[in-house]
Amino acid sequence: MRTVTRRLLPLLFALYVVNFLDRANIGVAALAMNADLRLTATAYGTAAGIFFVGYVLFQVPAAVALGRFGARRWLSGVVIAWGICSACTALVTDAHGLYLARFALGLTEAGFFPGVVAYLAAWFPEAQRTRALALFLVAIPVSNIVGLPASGLLVEHFGIFGLSGWQSMFLIEAAPALVLGAAALRLLPDTPREAAWLTPAQRTALEAHLDQNPPTPGAGRTTLGRAAHFGLVNAGLGFALYALQFFLPQATTALFPDAGASAVSALAALPYAVAAVAMLAWSRHGDRTGSRTYLLTVPMAAAALAAALAALSHLPGLGLAALAVTVAGSLAAVPVLWSRCTAVLSGPRAATALAGVNTVGSLAGFAGPSLTGLLTETTGGYQAAYALIACILTASLATALRLPSPSPEHAPPQTPVHTPS
């Protein structure tokens, strides 16, 4: 498992850092782009959220394509395609062009995340999966820790080819996707049996370990119901995370109105630094204690309470701290949810079922920024949006209390997990 972790996770981590950066850098671009394109808060929220319309439409077809073409070729093609679409965002001149660019980006990114979740399930036994997912998903806060300040500097101080800072930012930050997409074609084997860097004995041992958790038999209707249940929980988390993701730089500007774009971007990265620590620590605890409901519900409860505090507070420091806990709690719950999801929704149709779960979350990803923009424009502040986030997280928490668990006969042995230093 140490060998698998060293060989696969660094590249998958880097891919997701770039994936999330190219998806979310519009939040920093908005500090200058909205004025250049004459976007209202509602129009910007629609542009940020319409990404998920394309994302939803192509989720299940992308999962089918993953099974047909194999993870290596499919993920490589997806990465290169989204890099091209992200770069094209630099060329938009009005709201409708931005809507189209974001829709296309959603289409191309649709096959990546559920594909990687299914891919990791094919390589990591259930006892090690929460940690593996956390090491992959920690790319979300890392992308923001690095990407928000870097994007702020590009928007405020940099321009190439006569383009503005925000246009240059889209071009520059799209380039790594093209390089990493080519690398994925060479470095990601489809299955353990194809991994030349494993010895024959290691391949046999890994396959035997994976076979200890065979797919749980069940009717298609049962699988559909379970996927819908997981999807509802994922929707609550997605609503909160993307509502904050796309508006956090602007919300931070509202808290600290005298700060420039670079300072605002650095402050907006702080919640994700807290989240990175929380995700790794909580997943480590989860792999030691096994699949327990509180591992999912405790961080969700903390996020809901913090969002309510953000809605009630008018102190800048307290407001930013509350937003940090909201982001950290929501993100800490994500790898726990997906680990449990891959344990319950296993089998030959796992990629399609996981894509369905992600689709429901993506619909909430569209609603989050869209409603945040509408509420912000209507009320003149972010408190109403924070209150809505708290309500959505609370409803999602109530749903999480009744999530299905893996069958006892398929419960994995709790073995220690080692990761490379």
C-alpha cells in the first residue's frame, strides 16, 4: 500500500489541485472581471453555478466512458479538455460568453471526480480508503491555499499579450492541465495487474486484499435508493462548499473593505488552511475507528453551527473564523461520506452509481452560488446566504443520521495505514 500511495496519489492530488483551481478561480477573477463585463451579483452567481449544469448533464455518460476506455486514457483526455476550456474563459466579452465558457468547462470536468473515486476504490481496500480519499481531497483546500493568493497577484499585477490581469490568470492557470493530462496518460495504470512498478508478489497480495471486500449483492432498485440517500447528503455539503467557494473573496472584501485584491485573496485562503489540517486529522481518526456515523455528523454539525454564527456576527474577525469552521467542517465530512459511499455502492456499476451521487451534489453546486448571488443582491449583504447555508447543512445532517452502512460480513479488517513521509 505504501508503493501504491507513492505512485498514484501525488499525480491524482496534483490533477485535483489544478482541477479545482480551474473551476474556482472565477471567484478571484470576479474582483475585476465583474466590472469589466458589467455583471450583477445575480449574473455572476449564475455564471459560477452554470458550470454544474454541464457537469450534471455529462456525469453518467462520463462514467460509462470511463468503463469503456479505461481510467488512464479517459482521465488524460478529460484533463486536457478542461484545460482548453478554462483557457478559453479569458476570451469572453460579456455575460453570455461567460455562461457558455463555464457550461463547457463543466462538461469537460464531469468525468474527473467520480472517475477518480471509482479508480481509488479499485486500488485501496476499504480500511485504507478514507485516508486515500482524504489525501486526494485535501487538494481542495491546498488548491485554495496556493491558488487564491496566486490568482489575486495575477489579477492585480499581471498581464500578458495585452490582456487584463483576470484574463491572463485564466490562461496561465490552464497551462498545468495540459502538461499533467499528458503525464496521466503515461503514469496511471488502469488496474493493479497492469502496474509495472508492483512486483508479482505485490500484485497478488493487493488483489487478495481487495477481494476481502467483495461487492455487496443487492437489487438495482436498492442500489438506486442508496445512491439517492447518499446524494442528498452530498447535496447539502456541495451547496455549502460551492456557495462559499465562489463568493468567499467577495465576502472577505465585505468584511475587510480596505484590503486590495492580493490581501483579500490571502485572507480568503485562511479557511482552507484550517480545512486541510481538519481533513487529514479527521480522516486519520476515521481509519482508526472504522465506519461510524459520528465521523460524518460531527463535522457537519460544526459546519452548520458555524454558518449560523457567521449569519449573526457583524465582527470581521469572528465572521472570518466562523466561515473557516464552516469550510473545514464541510470538507472534513467529504472523504468520510465518499469512503462510506464506495463501501455501500460497490460492484460492476459502482462508477455509474457514484456518478449519480455526484450528480445530486452538483445540482446543489449550481443552486449554492446562484442563490447566494440572488440573496446578496436582494439584501445587500451575505448574512441571509449564511443563514440559508446553516439550514441546508442541518437538513443534510438529519439525512446523514440514516445513511446505510456496509453489511457486517463485508466490513474490512482495521489495519494500520502508512503513508510516505
